[in-house]
Amino acid sequence: MTFRTWVTPLTAATFALVAASGLLLFFHLAPGATRALHEWVGWALAAAVALHLVLNRRSLRGHLRRPAMPLLLALAAVLTLGQLFLPAGSPPFAGMRALAQAAEPRTLRELAAFAGIAPDEAVARLDAKGFAVRPDMSLRQIAGADPAGANAVLAALLIPRS
């Protein structure tokens, strides 16, 4: 087996792991060591891509001769480097935060209505999970800033008891 025969599968496998762990992190569904796995496999992905590019440099040169490719690469570099200089409160981030807050139900009463259960049932479910709640509390008041706490609250309300 040659070096070339395993570089492409290695690149694909590390990409799949980074993509899956990235989605779990994005949606705050990441258990335990997912962040560490994502970061370390990300390094393996970078190495695999570098090896893949070296081994396929003739094909890469052919792609780069196409008129749109240098422009697309330059655009990707500008966007990647540009986001490093945006503070967390800048308009793109503020807009996303506002959208998430607008979509979030204001109180447990509203969240219960969304889940299709009575407010008393919502309070009972959360009490059973160890949350001390009132129907007028918000998700942030109940769970705090921890996404895992918010996920536990939402799971208690949205997943029917068996």
C-alpha cells in the first residue's frame, strides 16, 4: 500500500470527525470531550489536507489556472482573516444574538405552551429534574448561561415522559 492510497481516506475521515463534532458544538449538544476531540482532530485534518495537497499538486495547479479559483481563494482568505478582527459585539454577532433572543420564549409559561403542556406540568417536570422554578421565570433564569443547563431544561419539557 502506498502513501497516496491512504492520504485521501485519512483526509475524508478526519473531515467527517471535525464536521460532526463541530455541529455538536454549534448546537450545544457536545458531551464530555467533544471540544478536545474537535480541536485535536482539527490538527490531524490540517495535516491530512496538507499531505493531500502535496501529493496532488499537479491537479491543484490545474484547478488554480481556472479564472475563478484565485478569486475564490482570496475571498476565503479575506473572510477568514477578517473575522479575527471583529469584536464579539459587532453587528453580525449582535444580529445573531438578537435573533436568538427574539425566538426564545419569554417565560416558562410560554415555553410550556410551545411544548404543548400546561404550565403546572412544566413546573412539575423541571422540579423532578432538580430545577426550582416558577411559571414566570425565563429559560436563562432557570438554566443560567450554561448551554448544557438550557438543553436539560428543554429536554425535560420537549421530550415526552415514558
